[in-house]
Amino acid sequence: MIKKIIKKIPGYVNLIQFYNRIKLEKDFKRDKSFFLKHYMYSKPITKEKLQYEILFEIHKLEKGFSVINPRPFGIDKIKKIIFNLTEYKKNNYEIDFEYNLAYSALHEYLKLYEEKKWIDREEYHLVKDFLRDKPSFNKIPVGAFDYYKKDFINDTKIDYDKFISSRRSIRNFSSKKLDEKDIIKAINMSIKTPTACNRQMCKIYYIESEKNKKIIEKYGQGLGLFDLKNANYFVITFDISANYFIGERNQGWFNAGLVTMNFVNALHSLGIGSCCIQFGNSFKEEIDFKKYLNIKESERIAVIITCGYYDNVMRIPYSSRKPIYDVYSKR
């Protein structure tokens, strides 16, 4: 009744538009502040900062390994990796993937310089001196290798058009419980998604508890027509801490989109239907949502995925696509 009365006020539409614009500007300002607070060089040394910087520098270093006829390279990257490993020791951080990868990279670098007889160079002695203590670590493949067409070409001979055409957004699911093996398999396929400088900034959260499912249903938009009884939920995020300059302010959304597409296609290959739910909530709602689900402050919520095994029959919209000439053009 009150809404009907308010709607009769002269200028009501303009008032609502003005109010929405104020809200929008407020959230954009919060997005800016959030980025400046959490991006890679916005704060003192933390473990997560060291982890992302190690991945970033090693990726740059691997490009040097990948050159067919390499020249001496990477002294600046080497210095940063050594600095980061020194900080690991200084802060007594637990040994992890990035730590092992960094030491593996230094050993491969030393090995390459010895093979090329570049042992009189400054960078070689920097690495050799740093590794003199022979720290223990788990070796991880790093550097570069020859990738032969004959080894993978047969794996590409699938009807991919048929596969992706058979995947549709599904809103009702089988009552069968998701198998942990299928979840792990889908995640492993998603991990292979290309990411910005191999920083791997995205995370996938499986929302398993009934309590947390209610949080999804409270904040998720457009769930009204879903079979919530049999729905399973995943949340995909990206970490602002992985971004190293302002030009990457949108990089997380792009990376999360790639991961999401790989993930839903992986689910499809395992007989699991899915639908992506946009997280179009306000900045304040996102903060509350992360607190409820115990998601790290520096992460942004990219998308919610609802999914479940395919039922025998599902009712779906046609969702017809534009003709190709509306999408593809030459310049």
C-alpha cells in the first residue's frame, strides 16, 4: 500500500534514478579503495604477497628458459626471488608450494647457466652463493620443455562443437549427492586454466553445510526458479593481492571468468549440470557474505555456481544465440 502511494509522488522515477546513481557511485568508490588497500604493493610483507610475487617472477623467468637460443637473462627476477625466500626464512613461514617452486627455479637456473658455460656472470654467483646452504625442498617442474605435436594432437580430435553445444544452463537437478571424486576431478581440470602470469589468483569454494547453503540462498540473485532442494553450490573468487599495478584492476574478473567456464565444462563432462549466478550485490553485502563463509578479506566474489547431476528430464529456456554476423567481423 505504501509503495503504491510513493509511486504516485511527482518525479518518483527521477528520484529513484538519482538514488540508484548515488548507490552506484558509492560502490565504485569502495571498489577503488578496496583495490588500493589490497593489491600486491599496497602493504608490508605478508606471506600471501610473497607467494604471488614468487609466482609472478618465476613466470617471467620461465619466458627466458623458453627462448630457443637464450642469452644470459633474469638477474632482476633472481634478486626478487632470493629476497622473497630470505623473507620466508626471516618470518619463519611454513614451507609451501611457492617456496618449493622458487628453490626449484633457482636450481634449474644454475643448471642452465652451467650448461651454457655462463658461470662468470653475476647472476650465476648470486644463485650459487644463495644455494650454498643446500636447503631442503620438494622439487617441482619449472623452466621450460619441448612440447611435441605428436604427443597431444590425437587428444584434440574430439567434436568440441558438439560437446559445448550439449551444455546448457540447468535449474533442476537429480537428487544424487555429488561424488567427492567428481568434484576433485573437475577442480583439477579447472586448475589448468590460463591465468595472468601464472599467478593463479582464483579459488573455488564448495558450499557443503546446510547453514552455508542458506547464506547462498539469501544473497544469490535469481534463484527463485531453481530446484533448491537438490542444488549444490560453488563460489568462485579472485584475490586482489595478486594484482601488481592499477592496469590490472579488472584482471581478476577476467581470470575468474576463464576458471568458471573451464569449471562448468569440466562438470558437464562428468554428467553434472550447472548454471552461473551473477554476484551483483552491493559492496556491503559482499563483505557480509565473505564473513559468513569465512572467505579472506582480499578476495572478491566473482560468481556463484549452482549445480547437480543431470536428471532424466530438465526444462530449460531456448536462450537462442545471435547469428554469427552479429558477433564476428573483420577490421
